[in-house]
Amino acid sequence: MKENPTETTIRAWTRLMTAQQLALSSIEHALKAAELPSLVWYDVLLELERAGETGLRPFELERAMLLAQYNLSRLVDRIERSGYVERRACADDGRGQLIVITDRGKNMRRKMWPVYARAIEAAVGRHLSARQADTLSEMLGYLIDRLKGG
Amino acid sequence: MKENPTETTIRAWTRLMTAQQLALSSIEHALKAAELPSLVWYDVLLELERAGETGLRPFELERAMLLAQYNLSRLVDRIERSGYVERRACADDGRGQLIVITDRGKNMRRKMWPVYARAIEAAVGRHLSARQADTLSEMLGYLIDRLKGG
DNA sequence: TCAAGCTTGATGCAGTTGCATAAAAACGTA
DNA sequence: TACGTTTTTATGCAACTGCATCAAGCTTGA
């Protein structure tokens, strides 16, 4: 049984950090340059648009996005203040609420997408063949499953 | 010529974000649980220990670590306040300074290493064979080179 | 040599995150 | 039902980040 990380493992770890950092910051800069909200906002809007009219409970969004509870709570505050989402009372559960995307929110997401897509293409797609991208995402998917599993 | 990211590219992108987020937060929790400083501190201390007696100029550290200037400046403040590094005047350049790790700093780095190593092993090493880790880091290395190149 | 421009580093301010904790509703169970 | 526990959400506070800007020193070139 392995006890210590090998050189190879450490290199993979380090590069995972670096690649993500570089890729993320290039996307964030692209969004900022286009005077659009940051990436998390996009992700929230996308999740909510997929969820449809019903919306999502904060705790569902929290799990879908791997965000801390206190963090999501205030993120939703900010997005709500910009008018892209609404909080509605939740019939089933008096503590809860449902977060629903507004039309403004849908428009904003659609407006962000081309910028985001171009940035992904520039950061990742341009450099990897379909085969490489596939191998990469398969390995990362495997890793993610383990990490989520515990 | 490719213009839009394919499904595969998007999946790779998303998973890169997710895997990093999960892996990083597991490491940070492990360090916090052991009442040790966060990962950036480790990275700074490691860079400085490698640099030896001479230390490094802030701008060198900044580039090595892909950190924003204003960010590094205050990070070094904090680490200095804890006594793990020293700022020394720089002979060649009146604007500049040299950041040098102290003995306390070296001790702290050594104390952090086993916790960090165990966390890397748990987050990455345990789940990937040497061959897989190697493939992963090769692909990420390739990507990083492109991203740094512009 | 000296002014214009570049590089290095710090800092005020606003926005964001993490942590601890609180409050309210739901749930389980005796 | 009533009481302790768990779940869901919010929030005060401190730490950290990003942005814009500043000040000081270096470099260049007429």
C-alpha cells in the first residue's frame, strides 16, 4: 500500500493547481474585459435555467456547485440585487426558499455564453485534440468521483 | 480551424475546475485541521528554501507563483509578521528587497510537509496509478506551457 | 546630465471568502 | 404532544483579494 506521494503524484498535483489557475484567470479576465459578471454567476444562472420554473433550493445549488453554505447565501444576495434571480417562499418547507432565474437573468446568461465559450476555446480547446481532451476529462472525471465519494 | 469549444472541450474544462476545487479544498482542510498555515504559505516557504541564503526578490517570487503583485506584497507581510521570512535591503537595487526564509520558516515548512504529503496522497496518489498520474501530468504540463506562452 | 518612461513595491478602498454562531423550522421519538 | 436533535438559511467579524494609484528608484537617449 502506498503511503507517500511519489514524485509523479506530486507533479500531477502541482500541475493540476497551475493549469486550473491559469485557465480560470484567463476566463475571468475575458469576462471582466467584456464587462460581464464573473464565472460563478454564470454557473449559478446556468444551474437555475436548467432547473426551470421550479427553481432550486439554496442547499441544492450549494451541492451542485460545491460552494460553502455561507458563501452561496451571499452570492445569491448579490445576484438577486442585480435582478437576475428571485427568491420565492417555499411551500413545503417554512425555513426554505426557492431561487428562480428571471428573464433578465436568462438574457445575461445568454450574453455571457459567447464570451465564455471563446475563452474556453482559447484556454483549452485550441491546445488539445478531441482525443486529448477526452482522455483528460476521463481521468479527471475518475478522480472527481473518488474525491466526492470520500 | 476550430471556433467553438466542443462538448468534449467543455467537459474537460469543467472537470479541470471541479477536480482542482475538490483536491485543493481537501488539502486546505487537512492543513487547517492540523492548525498549520495555508498552502500558499507552504509554497512561498518552499520557493525561498530552494533559493537559499540569497533569497528572492518579490517580483521573482511573484512570477514563480503566478501571484498578483499586490497580493504577494501583503502575503509576504503576513508571513513576515509570523517570523517565517525576513525582508532584507537589496544591494543592487534601491527599490528592491530580498526575501529570505528564517530558521523558524524552515522548521514550519518541514512541519507542514508530512501533512501536505498525506493530503496529496489521499487526494490524488491513492486514486491514480503511476502511469495515470504520469499521463495526467504530461497533458497538464503541455497545457500549462501553452497557457504561459500566451 | 536630465527629463521621460519603465520597473519595483506598497497601500486605501471596496468586494469576497472563511469561520463561528444564531435563529427558525422540521424531524424523531418517547 | 413535547422535547431534544437535525436541517436550512443568515450574519457579524476577521482575513484575504482585486483594482487603482502612488512613490521611489532605475534606465535610456538626446
